[in-house]
Amino acid sequence: MTTTDWLLLSLLPGVGPRRLAALREHQPQWPLGWLALLPPVARDALRLWLDHPARSPLQAALERALSWETAHPAHHLLTPAHPGWPQLLDPLPDPPPLLWARGDLEALATPGIAIVGSRRPTREGLGNTARFATELAERGFCVVSGMALGIDGRAHRAALDAGGRSIGVLGCGVDVVYPAQHGDLYRRMLDGGGLLLSEHAPGVRANPAFFPRRNRIVTGMTLGVLVVEAAEKSGSLISARLAMEQNREVFTLPGSIHNPQARGCLALLRQGATLVTGVEDILAELEHWGLAAPVARDASSSATRENDDPLLVLLSDSPTPLDVLIELSGHDFGHCQQRLLELELDGWVAQVPGGWVRQPR
């Protein structure tokens, strides 16, 4: 089957990912085998397109999708017919028949580990996220997450800072920046070897109902998921449950019983998740996947990129107030504050009376 065939199947009325997956198990021939299995409404819609494409409402949607793909080299339509299709999705009970992709498909060529967690993490949680994402990226893994605020965003940034690959799975179209605060991260993903994926067409706005569905892709295309911080009722626990159902490894960090953001992690440990304190613990649990020896990346490349950071360039051993950094860098308050926190967690800067200073390295 071709990309066009899969695109048509994804557009058929009354046929969702779960029904298509069940029909696919019969290995029907295209198109007659599919026509024999599809429910009446979908069958009639496909037959109309096959006989009279110009009269079919599917044709306009098909042309829009194909035009979007050819509009830019970084636009891709991924289906099971595409060589870059993440095959780990195929055994899922409801794999997406189509993924819209924007960015560098090379991100799909390396084994992935999902990192998820709270949208309101503690400083310790952000630091742990950066450490694990950095070390995984340096070992040659692709860091996958959902581009949300908090742990997700920190994981993406740290992987890119380390010169690694990162994939963001969205609950909206790949041309929609959500949340709005991640505009700079969105650009970094596209400019720095990252990849954005979605089962929703370009232009589709974020919807709360989309995010639990997105999580099955985040976990399904990876070897395992690391939950850094999670409250007792959170989307991260949904991801962990999906990962268990998908026979993926679930890792979590121990946390204080007094930290509300650690209670979900403690619950996962009771359910059998693997407690990890370092990347080596994750690698030990992944041995049964038969991975080749991890490829270590040159840590000096990460240091070079950090040294080029516009905020870091402005700092010295004399305190510089935040308002001065905002004026000199041209960035807004939110960007500067978040970036300074990231640099602080990585040991590059420190906040002292009077402003921010650069740490000796």
C-alpha cells in the first residue's frame, strides 16, 4: 500500500485507528480486500473515490495533505508504507494510520526513551530531568516527550543542548505552537535536529481530549518511559499505564513522601515500576531489547553550544541584574527567567545578591 492509500483510510468516515488496526490484521489487498471488510459508510465513501475521485469529498482533503507534504522539505506524511515509520507502533491496538511530521526524520533512526512528568515540577525535578535527558542523549538515545510545560519541555531542551535527538508528540497540528510559552522550543526542535509528530492535521488546535490519546504514541514509539515527577492524578500516570499495557519498560525516580509531586512515582513503584537513580539503571533494564552498544557523543560539543548562549555571553563574575539581561539580550522576561534557571541547573550560572553571575567551569 502507498502513502495515498493510507491517507485515504485515515480520512474514511466512521473508521478510527482501532477499527483500522483490526482490519489490518487480515492483511487485505488494496483496494478490493479493504472494500470487503470496511463498514458500509466507509466502504461507500472509498468506492466513490475509486470510481469518481472528483466527486468525492475525500479528494479535497487528500490534495491538501499531499500539497502540505510537498510544500517544504521538512514536511513528511508518515504511514506504515514509509521507510521512516516507527514500527514499534504497529502492535498497538490503536496505532495511528498516519502521522504528520515536521523536522528531521533522522530522529526516528535511533532508539527512543520517553521522559514525562509534572507540568509544575520542583527545582530538583527539573535538575533530574536535565541530567537524565542529557546522559541519554549523549549515549545515543532519542528523548521523546509531549512538549508540555515543566518536565516535558526540560527534557527536550536538555537533549538538544547535549547535541542529541528529540521528538515532540503534539496534541494539535504540527504547525500549532502549544503551549504558547514554548515558541522558542518549537523553533529549536525544528532548527536543531528535532522532530514534531502529530496524528492531527496541520491547523488543528489543541484540545484537552487529544492529550491522553497523544500519550499512547509517546510511549508506544519508545523502549520505555521515565516518570520523573508526577502527582497522584496526572497525565504522566496515564502514560505509565499505557506503557505497561504496551509491554514497555516503566522507570521512575524515588521521591520524598512529603513532596506531592512524588506521590505518583511512589504509587508506580508499588505497581512494579523500576526504581532508577542513574542512566545505568535504565540501560541494564533495556538489555533484552538487544541494543547495540550505546554511542557516546562528544561532550565538548554541548559545552561549545552553552558557551554560545546569548545570556551566558552577557554574564561574568560580577552580578548582572535580570532587567539588564532582558534589555541587552532582547528576550522577554519569561524566556530569560526560564533560560537562566536551565543554565543554573546545568551548573553554568548562579543567582547571587545583585543579579546573576557566570560559574567557573
